[in-house]
Amino acid sequence: MNPDFIVRSTSCVYIGSARELLPALVGDRRVVVITDANIDRLYGDMLPYEKIMVGRGESMKTLQTVEQIVRRLIALGADRKTFLLAVGGGIVTDVAGLVASIYMRGLSFGFISTTLLGQVDASVGGKNGVNIDGYKNMVGCFTQPEFVICDPQTLTSLPPREFRAGLAEIVKASIIGDSAMFERLERSSFEELRSDTELLAAAVRSAVRVKAEIVERDERESGDRRLLNLGHTLAHAVEKSSREMNHGEAVALGTALICDAAVKMGLLDSAVRDRVVRLLIRLGFVLASPVPMAKLLKEVGKDKKSEGAQIHLIVPREIGRCEVHTLAKEQLGEWF
């Protein structure tokens, strides 16, 4: 049973049926599942293990949730040989990965990612974390899961808005490192991506490949991994300032804004920006900010990716190639 990708020589990513893959991957180890009630309702029959149920939504991505799970693990008598299995979207895997990294100084863990956003971004790469006072992932760590299963069948139950959120990360990944996939997306509609399992699997595979190759070069975001933050600096500011957009919607907006800024700074051809904007609009994204730019720029300065008086902006130069631009925070107004 060969993985589709191996990240940092330790984390195996499989794109396929969770029902078929899971038994062999966990073996006869004691497994504790961390999931939510909705996922348990849909897929609980393939998870014959002890379970810890968590809430849903960004509001549960907190240290309080981490503490609640740890207390539950203690009550269950979980030890260092216990395997933690997170089943759900990016919020569940982020929280469970952090718990696994700190409980008894570290347990083996794996993910079954059940959302498109989780499969192409959150579950792959070893980032685990929770929010503090609305600031994204301010407490976290880099620890690789033993495995990640991206099961295309779990995506059929996603509401359209949640599915669309994942498409933003696929578009982002194609801009970073897969011009052929970007062109394929340009020829595809939202409905085709929803219904064509072969097309969707190819898109997931492309996004995971882009991320896996970058994380292989730079696990802890000291260099190339920063490229994966295309659109995210402004997206996190949007999420902090407004509740109108989910993460994928904010990433789409942030990507459009940075493309426009790159044109303004003479770094990107306007025709390339127009291609990105057309694709995002055709996939159903709204590219008008719900808050004024001045407010967004204030929040950008507090982002965890800033370093002292500097901020790193990921700037597309063409489809399939991006660069990291480091500038003083006071220069942000010149870009936007």
C-alpha cells in the first residue's frame, strides 16, 4: 500500500477510500478518535473506536478545547502507545494535531480529512494550532501526522459554500506551482468540479503535490514555505475583522487583492491578474472586501507571520511562480 505522497520522509498522504485504507494503517493499536457529531453521524460506522466529540466551527479552535480533550484522554487512560485519529475538517485536525503533539509529550496521530479545504491545505504539512482572541493559529507547533487520508467520497456531503471554500486553496496552489492545473480550472465550472470525481481528484492531487514539495524543502516556514501563504496575510485580516467570510472566501479575496497590488507595483502583468480574478468570480467568489482596507492593514501588522517591523507578502509573478517580498509594515499602504 504505497502512499501518493510522503512529506518530510515521515508523513504519508493517501488519496483514496478511508474505509479500505484505515484498518491497515492503524493496525491493532489502541485508537482514540477526535471528531464532531456530524462526521460521526456520516462516517461513524467505519470508526469502531473510542471517541472524543468536539464542537463545530472556528469558535471551538481554542486552548479551552485542547484542555477539554486532554482531560478526556486522561479519563480514558490514554497512554503513550495510544494512537489519536482526527476525522473531520481543518479545524478538527488542527486541534487534534496540537493535542497529540503535547499530550504526554507526544502521541502518534493521523488524519482522515473530510473537507476539500482540509484535504488540500490544513491536514497536510504538519502545522497544528489554535486561535487566541480571534488571531489565527497563534498557539501551535510543527508536528507531522503519521498519515493523512484524503477520501474524495467524503466531499460529496459538503454544502456548496464549504466545497467552494476548498476551491480557493486549489486555485492558490495552482498559482504557486501548477500552471497546467490553473489552465484546467479555467476550462472547468463549479458544477463540473462538484460532479466530476476524476477532475476533482486531479485538482486535490495537484494541490497536495504543490504543498508537499514545498514542505519537503522547508518544514518550518523559514523560506519557501512562506509561498503557501499566498493570499493569506490579507485573508486572516478579513477573518479577524469580519464574520461575513469563511476562510476560503477570505483567501480568494486576499489572492485577488495581492494580484492587484502586484500589478500596481509593476511585478505582475495585468492580463495575469485578470485571469485570476475571472476564475475566482466564475467559481462563485465575491471579491469585494466586507471591511475597509485601512482596517485590514491594521490587522495585517498583528499577523503571526510578521517579524518585528517587517511583513512577508507572497506576490505572484506569473501563473505557476510566486516570490516572497519582505517590506516594512509602514510600506503596506503603498501596495494597497
